[in-house]
Amino acid sequence: MFIYPSGSKLHIGHWYNYGPTDSWARFKKLQGYNVFEPMGYDAFGLPAENYAIKTGVHPQDSTLENIKDIREQLKQMGCMYDWDAELMTCVPEYYKWNQWLFLQLYKKGLAYRKNAPVNWCPSCNTVLANEQVQQDGTCERCSTEVERKNLTQWFFKITEYADELLSGLNKIDWPEKTKSMQTNWIGKSTGTEVDFEVEAIDEKVSVFTTRPDTLFGVTYMVLAPEHELVNKITSDERKEEVEKYIKSIQSLSDIERTSTVKEKTGVPTGAYAVNPINGERIPIWVADYVLASYGTGCVMAVPGHDERDFEFAKTFDLPIKKVILEPGTEEKEKLESAYTGTGMMIYSGKYTGRNSIDGKKQITDELEREELGRAKVDYKLRDWLISRQRYWGTPIPVVYCDNCGEVPVLEDQLPIELPYDVEFKPDGGSPLAKNEEFVNAKCPKCGGAAKRDVDTMDTFVDSSWYYLRFLNPKFTDGMFDTELAKNWEPVDMYVGGAEHSTMHLLYARFVHKFLRDIGLVETDEPFAKLRHQGTITNNGAKMSKSKGNVVNPNSFIEEYGSDVFRMYLMFMGPYDLGGDWSDKGIVGVDRFVQKVYQLMTERENFAKDHPSKEKYDVTELNELEKSVYQKVNQSINKYTEEVEHLRFNTAVAVLMELSNELSKSLKGCSEDLQTYALERMTVMIAPLAPHFGEECWELIGNEKLIFDEAVWFEPDRQHW
RNA sequence: GCCGGGGUGGCGGAAUUGGUAGACGCACAGGACUUAAAAUCCUGUGGGAACUUGUUCCCGUGCCGGUUCGAGUCCGGCCCUCGGUACCA
């Protein structure tokens, strides 16, 4: 994953992501693969803008300055990045293609506008990111209570790909936990949509349920407070109470609202609905535990067989009906808690006595026949909201014309450039809204006066296709070079933090599939193999500038060099777990390197003076030579296995064991066998410590660079 | 709350498939070298007990329970902790 340049310094986390990854790439290079290892900058985003609000430094200036510093530090790490392929997302040459992508999605009906709430701080007069809202629901800058405000915003229709995003997981070599998180995030559930007639307004309201077999147990219905029908159906005498309730839950987050430990709240609307299966009249309530964003924003409540409904019914003394019998009991009335399993249906009209598993299908069939419902698949996944009321991002290529309404910009007018002169101090709207020159445009359709969209895109748009742009960042004839892409896609190895599991990694898969559907890529998935690096913490806490607990790698690099520092990070523990930072053990890695260096300097030019054989027959070696020979080959075998699977900690341990053995025994071996051992040792050290590897390679008498030669030795497994 | 990880000596960790728990390293202790120190090298090092002093026994992988000839590993129930939770990226 490319780097996010939020500050000017690389911290240990960056080293932990990029050092070991480069070691893996170098290992592949030595093995003879054609390795393309690029680096770029995810340069748009909120922190640069907040920094600008605080200090007055323009986001573009601070970002470009940071990138300059970061580039120099990346070079210190000794990664074999292809610097010709470097890219950054904040330049028109790049973000032009975000806009182009937007237009393609729009053309296919996959970009659309609808209302969605944002966090609004009435005191700062601005939209806040979730991160800027404190736990108690107040603004991090001024501690004012944050409100929710509805704005018309752009969405990408990722839900159109929900099924394929799910099934595609079977085709890729990703960590099981990541696939499992995406699966749960997409949240596919098969169920039934049931229509309930609402009395008084002569309108139907649909609910989605995975348990149509419990339909006879419905005793009330709940609308999300945001549901559009709430206003319509609420009776006059209830109006005041309902409005008061809706206001009272406005500042709660979805997490708080749906918490099962929080006491249930809600109010009756005074309206009633009719259960289509038995004609029963049930009250309609409004409660915050139902979210407008999932399903239809409305649930049929079955307190006997749903835990949340049970809690709610207990709290408000609503009837609880038992309609499924737990296997192994005859008790048809009492329920200590909601029973959510299957069993025999009871008190269910003609379905009484049937198995609830069959009942599910039969009730759905009946509803379909009567046109009162239908089988339906539902997803938790929501469409991707990409509008941001901010400056530092890609302008959305749409204008609004009095005559023609919403009109996309013509492709040949791209890029819509982000103007430099803008006031980002918050005052109510998107910063771009105040730049007249930017806002006023011509309607592409009628040529009349029009206003540009003043929002910018979510930066996850930038990062959802950059891996394709790497192939040739200077390409001008399209989003990326499709000919090159044919040869290089998908990415063979993608490494980044697990925190991206459900957002970036899902968005990128979605965009890749879309690009396939418009004929730009040929594969179904962007990243064939994915691995996560863990987080390095400091005293158990995530390092961050705001906490002031960032460990600066510089002092260690000065004292031990980048190779030792990088190798120590690899030696610390399993790569995917990360761990708490401690400099306690770095001397051990340093000692190891000194020990190897000693071995090499004692045998300068051995490769020239005593060339090694390719293979040895152990029957012709003495006992000591035989054990050295075996140790060397066992080490190559183990090392290969470990590095291949990113188990760098044990790979380093293999090399330490080998160096201990060689320090003890090498003196007693024939000179050519000594060369044999040192060559192989060097080849294994080089990917982990590239500078030191080259030094050793030269010391023992080689002329060319080891990585230019791409030397690798397969182990001799014959004589174990 | 929900989803997904993690928890093993004084410390970082190893044990790849249910089969000798503690590889490798840090720290510590003793020794060699040295006038001395540093560096380096060698030896020891999970806890406890016994004695015939180099061997035996007991305990031990977050907690409680289970499966198995055998569990760090599998199953059930907890505790703690970390990541995500749709506008940090």
C-alpha cells in the first residue's frame, strides 16, 4: 500500500510496512522473478486541510513539502523502488482520472445523488469527520454538541456488486480473517419482504425479515426515526411526543443506538398496521434501535423470537407471543428470554405443527401468491458516499444548471482543476463554494450559466485504482496503460494494515470489477495475494502525532544503520501481529551482523581464490564438513519457506543459527567449502539487509552487485 | 453493542498437521582474555521439590470446564486486550 504523507517524518510503522515488504521483493528478485516494486503518495485528505485551518499553510504546500522529505527518507531504507513509477494523487494528471472514473460510473447509473446525514458543528459552522466527534458526541475543537444534518451527496453504487464482492473472495489468496470481515460487512441475508397495510393512510410499509416463520408472533412494528413515513402516520395527539423523541436521539451514533446493553427507548406513533398473515392489528412505534440505512428502515417485531424485540417489549410492556417451540419442551406459553432457534410452529394458524424451517418457505410462498410479500436477498453493505464538503480532494465533475439540472462535465473538459486560491477557514459551506471563478461554469448541455459541484471526492476513490496507474504514471491516453496492465495485473503481493479490511480493500475490489466491466482490465480481482503487517505500538498505544508517542527511527539508523534496524523490526515477532516497540533486543541483531562480517573479512576474495563447487558428495566430506554442509542446506530450505510466507522473525533466527555454526566450524573445512557456505549465507542475508549483503558479496570476491546478478541457490536436499 | 484478531519464562518470541513446551535473541549469573574496563568468547538460565550432585518427581502456554492414549494447538463458557464499525487513512 502506498504511503499517506500526513507528516514529514517516517515513523516506525512505515519502516515496518515497507522494509520487510522490500525484503520479500528482493528475495523474489534473487530467485529470478521480474519484480516491479513501486511507491507513491496518497496525498489528498483531511489532515492536510486541518493543518491548514490551524496554521494557514496551504495543503498543497505542506503536502508537497512532506512528500519531498518522505522521499528522501524512503531512499534511506534501501528499498528497490522503481522511482520512475512514483506517483502522487494530488496532481491533475492523476485526479483527472478520478473524475473520468466518476463519469463512467455516472454513465452506467452507478453514481447518483441522495440525501445523507453529516456531522454538523453549529459553532464551527462546518461538517465534521467522525474522527473529529468526541465520544460524548461533541466537537473536538469547541466541545459543542454535534448535530446531524442532511445534505444531498454523491454515492457510488457498490451494492450493485455485492454478490460478486462476496463470491470473489473464494478466488483470492487473502487472510481468512480479512475475507471473513468482508463477508460480514457485506452481510448477505436471505429472507422475505413482507408488506403491512398501514391503517388511516392507505399505504403499505414493507419490512425485511429472515424469519417469516415467526410472522404469527408479530406484536408491534418499529420504524426508524428517520423513516419518511413517520411524519405521515403519527397521530395528532402523538406528534409532540414523537418529535421530542426524534430530537432526543439525534446526537446518538449508530453504534450507541444499536448497542444491546443500552436501555431501549421509543415512542408509539398512534398508528396501526395490519399483519397480512392473520389480519391482526398491531401498533407502530418509533425506536432508535432500528436504523434507516439497513433493510427498509422498518422492522416487524417478534419479541418472542428476537432478542432486541424481547428487550423492547419488556421495557414497554408490549405483548410477547411464543410461536416456535424449543425442541424438547412442551411449554407453549412461557418464555424466559427470546428463543431464536428453529422448532415446531405453534399458534400459527394452519402452519401450526409444522417445522419452522419448512414454514419459512411456505409462508413466503403464500405471501407471494397473495402479493403481500416476496422472497428477497438483503445486504448490510451500503452504497459508498463519496461527497466531502472539503477542499483538499478531487473536484466532482458535475455542474448544476437552472434549465438542465444535474449535468456531468464532458470528458474532454477534464480535469476540473482544484483552484489554489481558496479560503479553508470553515464558514458554513465547502471551501470551494467561495471561489467564484471555480463555481461559475457553462452548462455542457445548453451552454447557459451553471454552478459546479463544490464538494470533493472521498480519498478512498484515489486509492482504489492507483496500483494500475503505477504501471505508467505519465500515461496521458487513459486512466492507465491497458496494454501494460494486461501483463501485470493482478498485483501479485499486496501488503498493508488490517485496518483497511472493510473499506479500502473493498472499494478497490469494487472499482476493479467496474473497470473490468467497461473493458479496461481483464481480471476479476485487483490483488491476488494480500498480507497484513501488524501495528507497532508504544507502551501498548498506537503511535500518533496527537498523542506525541511516535518513536523516531533516526537515532537507531544513526547508531546501527538501516539494515540492522530493518532486520531488528523483522526479528521482533510475527509480521502480521506487530507488537510493542522496545529497543532492548536490537544489539542482538547488531552482534549477529558483526559476527557475519567477521566471517567474511577473515576470508576476503575466497570466491576468487577458492571457487566453490555447486554440490558436494557428503560421503567425501569429513564429519565436520558434513555437518556444515548439511546445516547450510537445511538453512536455505528453512529460510526459503519462512521468507516466502513473510515469517521474517524465524528467517532471521535461521541465519543466526547458521552464523553460530559457521563461527564454530568453518575453520575446519576445506577452503572451497568455506566459499560455498559464505556465498549461500550472503545470498540469504542480502534480501533482509541489502546494503550489508552487497558488502559481503564484494568482500568474498564478487565483481557485480548481487541484486544485478540475481544469484540464488537452491538447497541440496540429497543427503539429510 | 456488533464483526475480526491476540494472550506462552524476567522480556521479544519459537513450536508450519493434536505428539519432547520454551528454537533464536534480550536481560541476568558464573568463567576465560585484560593491570583494569569495554568488546569478544565459553558455560548456565521456566517455577518448585528430592536426594545418591546428575538424575528423578511435581507444576506450568489468560481463567473455568470438556474431547483425546496425548491439548499451547480441538470444543463450550468467560476475562483482558487490540483493530474495524461506513467522513482518519
